[in-house]
Amino acid sequence: MTPQQQLSQHTANFGRMIGSVVDAGRGILAKRRQTQQASSGELLTLCHDLLEHRGEASGLALASEICERLETLAQADMDDFFQSLALDFDVVPEHILASAKSYSEAPDFDTLATLKRAAEAPREKLFRRLNMAPGGTSLLVRLRGQLLGKLREDPSLRAVDADLKHLFISWFNQGFLELRRIDWNSPALVLERIINYEAVHAISGWDDLRSRLHSDRSCFAFFHPALPDDPLVFVEVALTQGTPEAIAPLLDQQREPVASEAADTVVFYSISNCHPGLAGVSFGNFLIKQVVAELQQTLPGLKTFVTLSPVPGFRRWLTGADLTELVSEDLAQQVCEPITGVVTAEVRDALIKLCAHYLINAKATGAAAADPVARFHLGNGARLHRLNWGADLSTKGKQQSAGIMVNYLYDLDKIEQNHDAYFDQGEISASKTVSKLL
Amino acid sequence: MTPQQQLSQHTANFGRMIGSVVDAGRGILAKRRQTQQASSGELLTLCHDLLEHRGEASGLALASEICERLETLAQADMDDFFQSLALDFDVVPEHILASAKSYSEAPDFDTLATLKRAAEAPREKLFRRLNMAPGGTSLLVRLRGQLLGKLREDPSLRAVDADLKHLFISWFNQGFLELRRIDWNSPALVLERIINYEAVHAISGWDDLRSRLHSDRSCFAFFHPALPDDPLVFVEVALTQGTPEAIAPLLDQQREPVASEAADTVVFYSISNCHPGLAGVSFGNFLIKQVVAELQQTLPGLKTFVTLSPVPGFRRWLTGADLTELVSEDLAQQVCEPITGVVTAEVRDALIKLCAHYLINAKATGAAAADPVARFHLGNGARLHRLNWGADLSTKGKQQSAGIMVNYLYDLDKIEQNHDAYFDQGEISASKTVSKLL
Amino acid sequence: MTPQQQLSQHTANFGRMIGSVVDAGRGILAKRRQTQQASSGELLTLCHDLLEHRGEASGLALASEICERLETLAQADMDDFFQSLALDFDVVPEHILASAKSYSEAPDFDTLATLKRAAEAPREKLFRRLNMAPGGTSLLVRLRGQLLGKLREDPSLRAVDADLKHLFISWFNQGFLELRRIDWNSPALVLERIINYEAVHAISGWDDLRSRLHSDRSCFAFFHPALPDDPLVFVEVALTQGTPEAIAPLLDQQREPVASEAADTVVFYSISNCHPGLAGVSFGNFLIKQVVAELQQTLPGLKTFVTLSPVPGFRRWLTGADLTELVSEDLAQQVCEPITGVVTAEVRDALIKLCAHYLINAKATGAAAADPVARFHLGNGARLHRLNWGADLSTKGKQQSAGIMVNYLYDLDKIEQNHDAYFDQGEISASKTVSKLL
Amino acid sequence: MTPQQQLSQHTANFGRMIGSVVDAGRGILAKRRQTQQASSGELLTLCHDLLEHRGEASGLALASEICERLETLAQADMDDFFQSLALDFDVVPEHILASAKSYSEAPDFDTLATLKRAAEAPREKLFRRLNMAPGGTSLLVRLRGQLLGKLREDPSLRAVDADLKHLFISWFNQGFLELRRIDWNSPALVLERIINYEAVHAISGWDDLRSRLHSDRSCFAFFHPALPDDPLVFVEVALTQGTPEAIAPLLDQQREPVASEAADTVVFYSISNCHPGLAGVSFGNFLIKQVVAELQQTLPGLKTFVTLSPVPGFRRWLTGADLTELVSEDLAQQVCEPITGVVTAEVRDALIKLCAHYLINAKATGAAAADPVARFHLGNGARLHRLNWGADLSTKGKQQSAGIMVNYLYDLDKIEQNHDAYFDQGEISASKTVSKLL
């Protein structure tokens, strides 16, 4: 075997290389640590070392070492670690003030640069260096996931969160994302995650998943190169004849698949964000539009692109709002009762009317729709197309949405116009059918 | 064909999808632009639109539109564009000062966040949005490449440069880079770039390249996912028997390849950064260490890892330094003369001694070695191993290095120690052979 | 977009191309068929057309058309089709006899070529042409799978079988096979097939599969390029400390994975052929040896390579053999009784002794071991290493093997010697422990 | 690192595995050979061993050993080897005769099987076993390439050739081929082969190749899985506006690429078979049709598919034919003179008329066109579309084709009809323009 062949053979898989550099540096670290006491302070020492260290070989080893420890950290120690991030790796107000003063005296390139450096907490650099380790990106995303759960009880962590989010917005730039189709030929590792991440209509197991990847179904996801087999966000798609009125037939594993020739509609019936730690780093809106664009181009026979979406905030709103201006007092009371069995036509009509009202007129802050799902699709430039009674009869569906589901329509020719009207004039695009309900 | 198969068939290549979204949004833009005057101001208008726009579909189209225009911009217009970036998309000092004042009054999370927002120039957001476009990352790197050439004449551009560099340090984090081996099986597109990017010992064409990828040679490069076929930095490697004393035999296309069994040494004989626009976003040091680690693991028979490097600053230093403390006045004069033909043993010995002196004692700033190549390898933790007389007899080699080349030794067990000694005590690790020259 | 980009974009997936040629030819066929009566005779007409047709465009369409029809053929029609293959596409004895006569008169290149042509049934050419269709290879393999089930009742089909097997031996040449590791990152499509194909220790579902692909387990399979996601044969592998004595701990989903450092043994505990239609086209022996070689090279710490195998023919042999020369009459009767609960030490020892005797002395034809699993491993050059009492307490294990399992040892240094001794002198390599049992 | 990770890491590249099995077996062989005399007889001994050997581990090693020796065999020894294949590994006529007799007495499955076995020379099995070795397929193809050059001088080798061809027809079944687009992103290894294999219009180097892969050009090739980076046949394609009349503008590296919107025609201007050893195992006809189908589907704007082809047999035919029935005696003499500079309009018109006559009326055997290129395209179902005067002014073009080139038109709707008419009635499909020339 020639040296070239040996090289060729042995360098096929570079994944392990990082490992080697890590190992090399780790030898050095190992000796250093033998004399150290195993303690929770040690983790911080390592972090300080990493931050200050100029040797990249052991820098990579340090980063890997810290990541491995963080992976297995006990909850209490993790809380301590978050505290340290907030306190020990924070900005120094005196430095900021001093550099702000210098800037105010002579606002130029150098004083601004100094001010910006002072205003950036050292932990941001620490995070950047941790990211060098294999699996570092994934770890940091999970770290922020945990952190978010603690913000309420400990507001001092908000600054840590803000720094991580600032990094993620840079790292997860749309230009770095890759759209992939998920199908039965995808790695089991990825499919298993799809099962676990599905947040709207739970996937009951591998058979259910397979049914959702059948000939008349599909799934698309965004991936980031640093998390190559872990989706960021995914949308489940059904090809149907006509716009669907209920979710159950879509999910039915025994259904007769729609024949290719008959399909004219694409239904987005579930969209799930996979990582709590990426909250606020949005790409869901891109996802739907890219999938619409892709399918429009490749399957020109498919004319209509709609969602089948819940109205998760409807019943909570119902019970809190003053409905008497909209319906009779009697009905106002009835519509607030839990949906159990059959309701009267009167109640049904009232609920549909009230739901249309809720979607169009109820506001969160400013002109933003109160319902989170409506806010997402309307903000994307979709149109409120149709309300479907009895569309989701699951416990959750009845509890949150009174069983109603909504079709939002994605018409690429109109989405910008809708989007602008929504954000500029707070105007919600709605079909005549829906408008007439008001 | 089932819908699934159709999907499967047509969605194989998602690259074009981005194109579709772009196209969709572009329709909208096209109409908008018909009423606009084609002018250089238009580009800025588009940039402002992109910065302020909330609709991502046309946002992507906008970004693509701007990138395409920038690709073909005339030089004068590019200068204007850089000016605009510096002026129109700059921070507003008043805002910084106001928010600095608020911070000084109540230094908390919110006031700091406001200050940081004020201190970040809008162009940074503009760059992030441009990066969404296909090829955006590559364009921005080239943009900075051009920009760097103008900093001297127009210092106001330094702020633009700083913002781009700040983004690049985040985007090109070591954790996102992929080490790949380049060989004769690599795409011609990549190989052509290797030919063009080689900066140390020019590759004369495809035959020369092929010779450098022969059984006893190799090449390794770092790639970033957003530039999948454009290397960031690469190193050329030779397998040899013993540490080489001259460059010509290494590059000889007619050489007899070293038999696999006989090879005991890995020589890094050329390392090239590919993109001027990535200046200051260093990964070369990682590259060598990862390649050492990889080869050490996969070819355990290879014991020695050395460079064969030029001393590019030697002769310039010679002519400027006071050599009389080191050599006789007579020799001091002779050694400064151009190296033309054969020199006397006396001159030769003096040049070698002076070169050792230059490498070890001449300083740039602080303790940093004056010679840029020495600075790079010593900073990486390598050791100064040997000076080779008559090692590079090319015009450039004689002109810059007096024909001398240096072997720097990479010993993974010692690099951290060397690195620390270099940075902490300004101590240069040198072999006895070299030390004795002083 | 340049034409190049368009090309690039659209030609990414060439799978569909075949479809296009098929479609083009199909138009022609469609018209032709409108005037034909839909009948089972039509399939044969198409086959005759394909055999005689000189136009490859419609030839490919014809082949695809025939394959599609065969995919959905009713059982009775399939029987008819097999009959036709046997009769209508058979050799013509007169031609053979005539060409044999010519050869006997002048045995030269041309007369031999004529004789060989006459001796090759037209169906072989038909199969080769059907193989052009997408999925053709897979269909033909399944066809032979069905055919094999009918040979007993209809011996005239033996000739059809022989022709298919002759083709498969050529097509599935070892040189065309690819060894792949199956893991949790493999496509679900492939994993699902592994679940279905496992023939020795049934996989109970996705959780069981996942457990068998855990850190201390592995799976290797041979693939053929024409069946890219359908394995031909696969072996399941466990890393253990010491040679295992029973199957249940290996399959236990709750087991504690063996630590990497502690593992010293590789156990092949299940090997399954996936396609009945490839019977007699063996590659299982290659598989084990390649996996041994691979693991030996990459995990040098693993010293021992053994199987944990059933003795499927033992109890059937027991009940038919004259055991009185080997054990007392009383025991001879007891050992033949079904294994239900606990047996006496005497019976246990007798069963083990008899099993050793069966494995070593019982013969199928000539010197070949009677037990099919023994025949496979001994024929591969493995050594009979150890018999394990109570090793498989499943119903099938007790029923066929009296609960006994055998370790066959693969020692690459000895396998050729063992193999030759087995085939040349009918000698079975056995460890001292086993030999002493006789 | 878990055992799983180790496995994962180390088994990434299975190519080397084969090597390991080979190595293992080779140890055994090495000892065996030490006692053998190094002689040309040794190669044959190895071949006999391989043929008779039952141990696949050393079988693979044997096959590899033989292949390596054959790779470096001196010419004289290769001739000996071919002789041995013809004589030592030939059928035994007595066996054929005996089994033919048995068949004549009782023509059944078993006697036929025996006859077929007797009629198959042992070398066919030898070739199948050699094919197991890495690179075996490629070696056998080259072997036949050399063999074909010797058939004329040694007709006894025809039987060896026939056996190899018989195997290749089976191995290189159209169903196993993969169509790939070759572009500037293809591996240099493949591109270098394209440069070397181009047989019609030589590629002068990498720049010429790059020009032929530019935005308005393309290249498609068939590959076989056993020769993954070695094309079998490829076709070069130009996108043009209108049907081209001459080759030089197509090959011009300085040309202005046709704009995507303007292109309406696909020109196949060069088709090359890459391996002489695959002569008679045709796939060129499939190639053009698949490329037509692919481009028709993906670039619907491209309406016309034509070739620009030489008439390589024209001038040879001219000088041998009796032209006096077609042109005046005077002209008959003039047209046979070498084409040097400008010719008279009279001579030009006569040459074009005679060329049309040659293409349509001159026959090889039966109804097959005399011109090999015409035979290929007409046999594919193409139509003779146009003759172009002064279309190829290269030395070869003038010498063989009198500078004339022909456009053959591929109209997928008509190719079967043309094909049938050509083969059934010997009718050549020609455009009116061409027909009028007669």
C-alpha cells in the first residue's frame, strides 16, 4: 500500500480528528488536574482557563472537557453554573462607564470599539470557545433551553440568556440553514427525533410516523450544519383533494391515499419547533414559504396551499371576554361551557361567529392577533380562509379550540401585500366566508 | 407515479428552492422597480428596504437582488457603496450617548441592552440579512477583501471593516469548520482554486498540482458549510525520509516517490490562506495541529512533523540592522549584498548565524518574533529546529530569505509548553543546533 | 439562470430519467395495446415482443411494462406465467441435437458457439432484458423466490430456476457486493427490512432493534448496487467480555452495555439471508470473514471471534438415531423426551455428549456435517469451540436444540487449514473441551 | 469512547476491508510460495488453485494476487497467459461429445445441465473468481482490450474473447448502469479520463475541457458500480440556437456562450466509447436516448435534438466506388482528389450529392448502412436531417469526410418507427432536403 493509499484509507473519517487533538491536549490537562481537587469550583476554573488560554490545542481540549462535564452536571450544580455565568462572567459596569465617558469625550472608532468591548460580557467569548468542541453548538442550545425555564424565578439570568440568543441569531442565520425532505429513507436517528419533537398532533409510534410519510404525505425540516441529524423546525404536509375540514381523516392510518392525479391541495397540518433553546431565533416562517415555493415549482398541479390549524387561545379568551355585545346573554353563558357532546345549532353558530371575532378583532399587543397561531400565519402573510366546526375532537382540541380548526391560505402572490397590511395597518386578510361571520 | 414519488423525485435538489422563494418575491420587486429610476441610489434604497423590511419572502428576494448588483458593481460605485456603509448605516452617536447616560444612571439589564443596541451599527444587521441570500457569505467575504485594500486611504472605513470582522469571527467559529483531505478525486472546481490560492510556492498548472497530490504528497483544507467548494486555508504535506533541507526536491515533478515503508517524516511545506477578506479570523494554527493529530493517529510510523519554511523578513532586516555587534564590519557589508552566485564559506556562516539571531532575537512588538512566519509557528508552539543553507534558490527565496529555509518542529507533547513559554516569558524554543549558532 | 445551472439543477436526480425513456416508449405501446384484448396472453405477447424487439427505447418501456404487470399478477396467472417460461421460452431440443451433431463432426469455435446458443433457453435473454427495467433485479429475485416453492410439485420448473440461478451467480458476483455497517443512523427503510428479515432470533420491534444497535452491538450487511436499500445477508454482532454461554443476556434490552475497555470478544449471534430467491448464491461465508478482518484491524483489542449458534437438527437426529452404542438404553430413552423443566445431571451430561457426537460424527452426504449450521461454519473453516447447556430456553431452542448452543471459533490464521482438513479429509476441527466429550 | 463509536469511527471506510481479508489470506499464500520457484508457470498454478480452491478467504487473496501479477505482466508473458487461457482452461471436447450423446439419448433437465456445464470453458469460472478481487472487473476489461488486438494473428483466442464478452454482457446489463452528468464539479480523476478517452474531437487540455463544460455545454456518461470513477461511454452536448453547420464554432474556447433563453437546440457533437475491452457490449444507443429524455423533461424549451457527426467512411468509399452512374466522368475524378483549398461549386455540389448517396444507398451487410456513424444513429432510429459542407476542416475531417458533417435528428416520437423501418425494410429516414439531393 502506498502512503497515499494509507492516507486515503485512514483519513476517510475526519470526525475523529477533532478527537485526536482533544486527546493530545487532554494528556496535558490530565496531569494538571491530578493535583486539583475535584469540586464544582473546578468547572469554573476550567472556564476561566479556556477564556484566557492562548494555546488552541489545549483550548480545544479544555472546551471538550467543559462540555463533557456540563453534559452530566447535577441540577444543583447547573444552577450554580448559571449563577456564575451571570456573575463571574458578566460585564464590569465600571469599565463600561469609563469607556462610555471616553466615547462621550471623543466619539471615534477607537473609543467606540473600547465601549463595545466593555459592553460585551466575557461569557459571550466563553460560549464562542465552547462552541469549538464537538457537539458544542448542541450543548449550548440545550443550555439555553434549561436557562429559559429559570428566568422567571431568577431575572439575573436574563443577561446570560440575551448573550446566548445574540450568538444564536448570528450562528443560525437563515443563510446557513438547509431545507431537507424527511421520508422513510431518512436515518432512524432523525425520524426518532421527529417522533419526539412533534408538538401539535402527537405521533404515537413508528407506524404512525410511517403513515405520515406515506405516498400522500410529506415532511420538511430545516437543519444546521453543526447539528447535522437534529432538525430545528419541521412541517408535516398532506396532499389532498380539496381543503380539509377536520384533522382526524388526515391522521387516519387506515385512510385510502389520495391518487396523485386527484390531489390539488397541499395542507400544512403541523409545524413544530424542536429546540426550546432556540426560542426567538425564528425560522418557521421561512420554512413554510420555502416548502410552498418548492412544491409549487415541482408539482404544478397543486394549486392550493393551506394550513389546518388549531385556535389554541380561543376558549381561554371566551371565558374572559365580555361577549354580550356579540351574542345574547343566554348564549354567552352556554358557549363558555365545556364542549362535551352534541351542541345545538345555535351554540355552534355562536361559537363559530365568536371564533371569527376572536381571530380578527382580539389583539395581543398593538395590532398583533391575540391567538398565537393566528399571529404566526397572519404575520407570515397568510389569509384567514375558513373556520371548520368539529374539526378537532381530541380532548385538547375541544378544551382549547372548542373543536374548531382554521384554514390559513398561503398565496405567494399575495403574502407580501397581506403581510404589509397586517403590520402597517393592523389589517387582517380574511376570505368573504369568514368576513361574513362577523 | 405516486405523489410521494413525484415529491421524492422533484425535491431531490433543494438548492433551487431558495431560488424559487427568491423568484416569487422578485416578481413583487420587479413591479416595484419599474417605477424607480435605475441609479446608484437604488442600491442603497434596496439596502434600506432590506433593513427595515419585515416580510421574509421578499426579504430573501431583496437580499439576493442586492447581492447580484454588488457582484457586478463598477469600482467607483463600489467606493460609493463603502462610503454609504460607513456613513448611512453607522451608529448614531447621540443614541449611544443617551443610552450611555441612562446606563450610568441605572446600570441594569435593560439599560445595558439599549446601550449595546445603540452601539451596534445598522450595517451589521444589513450584513446578516444579506447573508440569507444564496452566495451571500462568499460575497461578504470578498467585499471585506476589497474593503481592506482601502483602509489606508480612507480610515473611516475601519468601522465597516470591524463590523464585518466581528460577524466573521462568529460565523467562522472553529466548531463550524470541516477538515477535508484534497486529492486527485476532489472536484476540479476545488482543485482549480487550490492552484489559484497557493501563495508560497506557486503551482504551475494541473501537472504540477497532480504531482503535489501524488502518493507521497497530500493536502488538507478547512471548509465552511456556506462555502462548500471554496477552501478557507490549506496546507500542503510531503512524506519524506528524514527532514528535508531544500524545497526544490520536494516540488520536483520527476522525483521518485518515497516508498511507504521508508517514510518517517511529515513536512508542511506550504500553508496558504485563501481569502484576504478573512484576515484576522485565524484558523491556520488549528489546521496544522489537526493534521498532525490525524496523521499521528493514522500513520503511526510517521514520527517527525516539521515545516520547511521561508524567512521572508530576513534580508530586509539585514539591510536595516546594526550588524557590527554580531559580525565583523567587513562581513556586515558583504552579507547585505544580493545573493547571486556562490558565496564564500565565511559569508555563508555569517548569514546563517545572523539568520538564527534574527529569528530568535529580533522582535516585532513586545516579545513577538519579527519574522511573520516565525511568529506564526512559534506562536503555535513549534520549535525552531534547523536552518538550511541554499534551501530555496528561487528569485524570491534569495531576495527575501537569502536562500535559507527553516524547519519548525511540531511535537504535540511540547507545543503547549513552548506556546506558554513564548507568550508568557517571550522565550523561543530552539534546538541545540540552532542555539549553538548564536 | 444560465443553461448550465438549469441543467445542473434539473439533472440532479437521474432516477427519473429512466422513467422518462420508459414514458416515451410507453406512449407508443399504449396505442399498440388499445387494439389488443386485455388477457393473460397479453403478458406473454409482451415478453415475446421484448425478446425479439430491436428498439431499445420501447424495449425499456416493454421491460418496465412487463415488470409492473408481474408485480400485481394474481397467483393463478403467475403459475401460468411460470408454465410459459418453462415451455414457451425453453430450448428447442432439435436445435441442440442438430448443433451437437455439427460440433461432433467439426468441433471448433463456431460449432461450439452454435451449440451453446442452442443450449441457452430464450428465457435467459428475456430475464436479462427484464433486468433493464427499474426494479427489474429485485423483481427477478422475488420471482425465483416464488418459483422455488413450486419446484417440488412441478419439476418442469427446475430448468427455469436453473437459468435464473445461473444469471444471479453472475450478477451477484462477490466483486460487486458492498459491505455496510447498519446502525441507528441507517435509513428506516433498511432498518425495517432488518426487522423483517431476521430469521434466527426474531426482532420484536423498533425498541428491540435499537437495543441491538446500541454501543456494544453492531450489524453488518452485504448490499448489491441494484438493490441499494435492500440487504442481501446480514450478521448481528455483540461485543462481550468472554465467550457468552447463553443467548438471553445478549438480547436483553435492559442489559448494562459492556464498557469499551472491558470488551475482548466479538460474538456473531445471528446471521440471516434476506432473499429466498438468492438461495444457492452464497455470500454468508464472505460476510463473516470480512467482518472479522475489519474488526480485527480496527479494534485490535478484540481478540476472540466466536459465534453463539443453535444446533437446529439435534433433536430430530436424536429421535431417529440408534443411541445405544453411545449411552445406556435407559438414558437413550430419556434424552429423546421433550425438554420441559429441570433435567437430571445424568440426562444433561448425556445430551451434551450426544450433541458433541452429533456435531462431529453425524454426516449429511459424504463428509459434510449433518447439522446445517455446523456445516456452514465448519465449511467456513471455523472450529467447534464449546457446547453450552441451557443456552437457549426459548420454545424453538428447546424443541430443536435441546436448549444447547454452540460457539464456533473464527481464527483467521487457522481457517484455511481447518477448511482444507474439513473438505479434503472430512476432519472437523474441535477444541479439547469438545473432543473430550466423545 | 464507546465501542459503538469506535466501530463507527473505524468502519467508516469499508474499502480497506477487502484488503484485510486479502492480507489475511495472503499470509498463508506467502508461506506456500516461498517453496515455489518464481516462474511464469507460477501464475498458471495460482489460476488453477483459484479455480479449484474452496476456501474463499484465500480465494479472495488468490484472486488479488493473480490480478496484481497480471497488472505488471510483461508483454511476452501476457501472450503466454492468453495462450494458456485458450488451451489450458478450455472445454474438453470429449466431455461435450459424451454429454451431447447422453442428451440425445434422454433430453431432460439433467442431461442438458451436464451438457451446458461441459460446454462452458473453465476459464469463465476463472474470470468470475478473478472478478472478486478489488479492481478485478477493470482488469478483465483491459485484458479483453489487449486480447482483441491479437485475434487476427491468433484466431484460437476467439474462444477466450467470446467467454469474456459473454460475461460482460451479463455484468454490464443496462439495468446496472448509472447515468451521471459530468461537470466542473466532477472529480479530477474522472475529468482526466474524459480528456484521455475523447475519440472524436480531441480535448487539448484542461482549458479545452473546461470550455466544454461551460454554461452552454454539458457531458453525460454511463458508469458501472464496479468502475465507479471510470466512465464507460460519454456524450458531449452543446446548447445552441438553431442546428449548427460546422464543428469549429462549437469547440471555440473564445465563443460567446448562448444565452439560456435563446437556446432551442441540443447538439450531440461527440460520443466516445471508453474501453476497447467492452467492444460489442453496447450502451451508446441507450445513452443518447436517456439524455434526450432527460433534457426534454427538464428543459422543455429545448425543442430539437440533433447530432453533428462525421462521415468517416465517405472518402474511402468514394475512391473505391463506380461513380460514373452518379456524376460525369470528369467530376468523378475530381471528387476523389484530396480536399486541399477551395473547390469549385460544381465539385462541392457533386460531393454533397455523392455523400447523400453514400449515406442512403451504400450498404455494409444486408440493409445496414455502410458508414459506421450512420449505422449507429440510423440504427437508433434517428433521421438523416442535413449535410453540411465545409463543416470539419481539420486534417482528419477533410481526409475522411471531405469536410462534410451530418446532422442526425433524434425525435423521440419517431425513433421507434424509424428504427423498425430501418431494420425491417432497410428504409432510411431522411429529410426532404436530403432526399432531394439524390
